[in-house]
Amino acid sequence: MEHTTAAVWLTEAARAAEQPGSGNLLRIVLIVMVVGCVLTAWFLLRGYRQKDD
């Protein structure tokens, strides 16, 4: 196991951040989760509405 210094680790991390990764996929997953939560809340809470009959 080789030992790397903090400077080498930071350089490699900066280089990896420039490469395309799962950023777009993560954004899509988060957006779908938020929309799903809103739709689930609407579906569950619509039954608690007071009906004025």
C-alpha cells in the first residue's frame, strides 16, 4: 500500500471533478424524488379535505 500526500490527493480529486460523472443522473433522481413526494402528499392529503355538502 503506497502512501500519498494530501497535495497529491487534492490534485487527483480536482482532476476527477472535471471529468463527467453521475452529476446529471443525480440531478434527475433528485428531481424525480421531489416530484414523487409532492404527488404522494397530494394523493394522501386530498382525502382529508372538508366537503361542504
